[in-house]
Amino acid sequence: MSSSNTLHSGARVIVTTHKEDGASVFHSDRVVEPFSPFGLGRSSFSVFDARPSVPVNNLEEPKDLQKTLPRVPPTGVTFCVTNMAPRQSAPMHRTISLDYAVVLSGEIVLELDGGEEKTVKAGEFIVQQGVNHAWHNRTDEVCRIAFVMVGSEKIKLVDGRELEETVFKK
């Protein structure tokens, strides 16, 4: 898969639900087009589903979340993909969430605010607990990462201070 195809190609998402009698059915089978809020050739995002609270209502109608940045409601959950363009970075930021991530293709450098870095490759996983972090794609290939973001409590330090969200804007 070439970089240009991965960065701007849509993702097929199949959603299931139930009929009134409880039988399982397919709700939809669609392509979610990536959102590139920082311009073409930059990173793109596809938000597949977001729910306002957990536990979720599995009969709730899924929302159309195309052209939105991945954000998780404080008590909810979000499922999305980020396509990090080659030789691009996402600035240091913190979300008030517990993020489960899987690098699907390429590789990414995860940098923490203290300067420590880890390279995460395709097929490897991340459990990120509300830390301040930046992403760096230092390769010539797109890095595709799937995320499940779960709303969390703010981090409370021993001195009583709370760490705030520091997200970048489109």
C-alpha cells in the first residue's frame, strides 16, 4: 500500500445492530473518508464511532462523525484511526482519556514530555494513560494507528493539582 493511498483512502466500517425481535442485522457498510484538517499531505483522521457514556446503549443509532477530530466524551468512548503522514509530527498534547492503540502499518515515535522516546512498529500496541505526548513519523511511509479512547478522570497529583487537557486545534 503506497503512502498516498493510505493517507487519503477511506476506511470501510461495518456496523451491526438488532431488529425489534432481537435478531442480529447489519446496520451499515460504508466507507468513512479521512478528514485532513491540517491540509492535504498532512495527517488525516477517521472517527468511526463515539458514544457519550459507558456502558453504551447498543440500540443507539450511530452518528455520522466524518470531518471531526478524534475527541472522547468525559465518560464515553471513541473508536478512530489516525494516518500520520511521512516526515510529519503531531505536537505535544494530553487528552483526558485512556487510549488503547494498535499500529496497523508503518512505525511511529511516541515522545513523552520528559524527552523519552519509544519507536512503535506495525503490529505493536500502546496503552496510554493520559500522558502529555507527541507523535513523530520519521519514515517515508504513512503510519496508520487505530485507537479506542476511553474517557477518564483527570490525573490528580499528590499536591492536589489536576493535569488539564492540552489538545491541538484544527
